[in-house]
Amino acid sequence: MNDQKMKELIETIVRPLVDYPDNIKITEHELERHITFKLTVHKEDIGKVIGKQGRIAKAIRTVVYAAGTSSSKRIQLEIND
């Protein structure tokens, strides 16, 4: 899965969870062995994206990591607050 499709996947997952979907920002930082996607949302939406005890964030990461298994680089997802 290419980087643009991965960004679209993350946005597709996160968009229904937040109250301010226009404030979703996904940036990528690529290094030799891994790609880090940084997800930034409106400050009032952070709790909705992380969930109780981080369950929603963990589920999002699980889907993103599974989608990235075909990539030769390791995928990471950071949620910025």
C-alpha cells in the first residue's frame, strides 16, 4: 500500500470519530527502515480518537499496521495532541 493510500485509510477511519473533520492532518516522515504517520486532530477530538484506556487508538494502529504489512518498511502511527 503506497503512502497516499495509507493516509486515505487513516483519514477514512478517523473522520467519523471526530466533530471537526476538516482539522484532520496527516503527515509522514520516512526514514530508512520505517515510515511514521503523524495524525493531528482538533484539541477537542483527541479523546475521541484515543478512546477509553487507548482502545480506539490501539484499534486504529492495528488496522494501519495490518494494511502496511505488504510494505518493506515498518509503519508507525503517532497521535499528536
